[in-house]
Amino acid sequence: MKLTRDGTTYTAYSSKDGETWSRVGTAEVPSAAGPGDAGMVASAANVNYPGEGIEAVFSKFSVTS
């Protein structure tokens, strides 16, 4: 997954190999006119296993400006 920001426009991309990217969607966030924070999150709905945790491994994470 790759997320880019241009002013108040965010665009998300996905890739199977980390080299060829396909645009998933774009969103306008008017309140994002100033500097922003960056972060990563993992989520899962463990309907069949309530109370079970999830583990996510992020690699090649970078922040560029």
C-alpha cells in the first residue's frame, strides 16, 4: 500500500510486487491544509475468533516530503 498527499488530496495505491502500483482511490480532505502526521495501522474483524489479537508486519516503510 502507498498513500500520497498533494495539498488536501490523498491518493491510495496498491501493489503486489512493490514496483507496479495501481490507484485504489482518491479523497479530498479540506482540513489537511497544514502539516500532517504520518502513521500506520492494522485492523481485522475477528468475527470467528473474538478476543484474538492480530499481528501486522510492515516493511520498506518510509516517509518522504
